[in-house]
Amino acid sequence: MDTTLMNRIMEYSLTKGQGKIADYILKNEKRVLGMTAKEIGKEIGVSDASVIRFARTIGFDGFSDMKEYIQHELAKDREKIGKHSLYDRFTMQTHKYIKSKDSINEVIQLMGINLDTSLRQNSEERYEDAADRLLKADKKVIIGLRGGKGCAVQFSRLLGHLTDKVSAVTEESHDQLAKLTELDESDAAIFLNFPRYYKIDEKIGEILSERNVYCCLITDSMESPVVKYADEVLLVETEHCGFFHSMIGVEGVLEYLLILMCWKEPQTFRQKLIERDKVLDEYRLTQ
């Protein structure tokens, strides 16, 4: 198990079609863990049998065996700082990133990777589906506890400019959680969930699932306890040089969802923004 998946693939002579499968899997290792061979084949444009044959070609017993290998590799090589205390996170990241005086370029590079990877590792189909479900929903609830709180507040504020019945759940209080029990199959939720995970995260997932509420989970790991309750999972990168999760990739994904919604119903949103501006104009400072 010491050989990386990339090195393992390079040991074999692949066909052009298998090369496409290999490229997809290497670029989307985290997503692959939550997908079937059929789903992967659909995104690439090949059959599920081709995906299974590819796994066997590079030495695995089958597709499930390959996913277990990937999961082990990710767990070994991509330790999440969120699993540790704040002090331990600081110590780990300081040791990892303070290597040279060119620190600002290192931070810029990491931020760029987070944004680029977050946006590209989710298919256009997944973005379109999430945007459509939000547009069709009656009530929209944006859930972001702990590290996801800031993004949840901002996204719900902007979404509220475009559509009605938008609220944010950012605290673990009984009053806020009670909002979830008022939802049903006509509503939708965006759930921002990052480690450390807590029992309340899974409880929220259970509530949404029991009430048949559409749930789009935005997370940096398929290990999130909410994955099994989600209708859609959008993966993001949150690696940071400090003791906290970077939200740059998360913001990028949320902004793209807003852009898609604006493109889908431009006239509706334009009218709502015009009406909003009329109300606010009298308070605007003249220049």
C-alpha cells in the first residue's frame, strides 16, 4: 500500500479510453469515493463496465477494491487539521508551511489551488441540479455551524436579494434548529459541513432526510456524517496555512451557484433588484 495510485497506474499500458478514466479518477479522488461505476462512466462518457475493467487492469479485484485503496491513500496522505485541537492545528500548519521567506507567494498559490480545485472537481451537472432545486424550492435554508457560519450568513443574504423565504441556521440553539422541523419536500437546504464533526451535524441530516427536504451538502470530505443524508454533494478544498479552514473554495462554489441562478431567471431577479434599490435609494449617501 506504499505505492500511490498515480504510480500504480503508470505501471500499466492503458488504452485511450482507460487513460480518460485514469485522468478523471486522479483529479477527483475524493468525489470517486461517493460515486458508483455507473456515475463515473456517465460523467466521462463511457460504460460502467469500462470503469470496472479499468480497475481490474491496474491490479485491483474490482471497482470497490480500488475505492478502498483510494480511501486508505487519502486518509494517510491528507490528514485534516480539523480533527485536532486549535493549538495542535497551529503547530502542524506552522511546521508544514513556514519553510521560506517567500511566504506570501506560498499562501497565494495555496489559495488559488483551493479555488480552482473546488470549482472544477464538481461536474456542471451537479451545479445545475443544485441551482435548479434552489430556484424551485419554496423555503431555502442555509445551514452553517462553526466554521461554515460566515459563508452561510453571506450566501443567505445574497440569495435573499434574488428570491423569497431564505433563512440561515448558524447556531445550535433550539429555536434555530426548530426551523428545520417546519420544512417539507417543497423546500431545500444548503448544508456547509466541515471537521471537526459533531452529533448535531448528523442530527440535522436526519431531520432533513425524515422530512424529505432536498439537501445539498458542501464539504471537504466524503467522511462527513451528513453525506448519507444528502441528495447532492459538492466537494471543496479547505487547506490553509493557519489553524482554520480556508473558505475561499467554499465562497467560489457558492458564488457560482448564485451566478447560475441569475442566468436561469434574469428577468425575475432583475425586477426584484430594481424594487430593492427603490426602497434603499432614499437612504443612499449622495456623492
